[in-house]
Amino acid sequence: MEGEVRGISFSVKPLVHKLTGFDNLLAKGEGWVLITLVVVMTVVVFLQVIYRYLLAQPLHWSEELARYLFVWISILGAALSVQRRGHFGMDFFFKMLPDKGRRYLIFLIYLLMGVVVLVILVQGIFLVQKTAAQQSPAMEISMGWAYASLPAGAALMVIHLLVIIFREAMQKTET
């Protein structure tokens, strides 16, 4: 995809290439964060079992921490799944469409995903603001940290979606 603005010609291809590189780096970071969170959650749950059944002194904070870690893992995993295009879909009708119909359907899907993710982002920010002053029962940390997974995951999904859309648009202009 090439263009010209006020006599200056430019190509979008290098920009999309850089965005794709950034997106891949971001996804790699997300993967490492997810691995870390899963390991921490596993250790916390294992310690809870040890303390509860072997030492008869349960850790009062472990279940709450494991729950919050699970939420973060779920939301960040969904964001990484967007980047890898790993969300499930029903492609029965998609395969029946001609190429032009497929392109329109893909555009519609990305548009709807973008709207939903932007709603989650905005509402997630409001939720974090509303719950920042509340404390969690066991760990006594701000509930904003627990709910921050929504805007964080949604922001990552927006980035991944935009890169996917740019790549799709560039590929369509090349064909």
C-alpha cells in the first residue's frame, strides 16, 4: 500500500512491518507474564494445600490471591489469543462465501470485536476507578488491582486487533 501526501510519497509496508514486530514482542512479553502468573498461582495453591492439610494452619490469603491470579491469567490469555487468532469461530458459512463476501465478513467481525473490546476497556477503567478505594477481604489490597485486568487485557486486545487490521488491509492491497 503506497500513497502520497502533499507531494511526499510513502509506503505503509515498513510501518506495518514495524507494528507487526512490536506486536510480536508484546505477545512474547504477555506469554512470559502468563507463565509467571501460572507458576505463582500453582505455588500458592500448593502451599495452601500443604499448610491446610499437613500443618493445619491454612493461609488466609492464598485462595484470594489464586482467584485474582486466575482472572488475570484468563484476561491476558484472551488478549494473547487475539494476537494469535486463536479464538474459536464457526467457519461453516464463512467457507461457503465467495472471496469478496469473506473479506466483508472478516471486516465485520473485526469491527464488532473492536467495539466490544473498546466497551470493555472504557468500562474496565471506570470499574477500576470505582473500586480503587475498596480493600480485598483477606489480602487487604486495593480491589482496583483485581479489576485492572479488564482494561489491561482490553488495551492489549485493541493493539493486537489494530495490527491484524493493518496487516489484512496491506495484504488486500497487494493482491
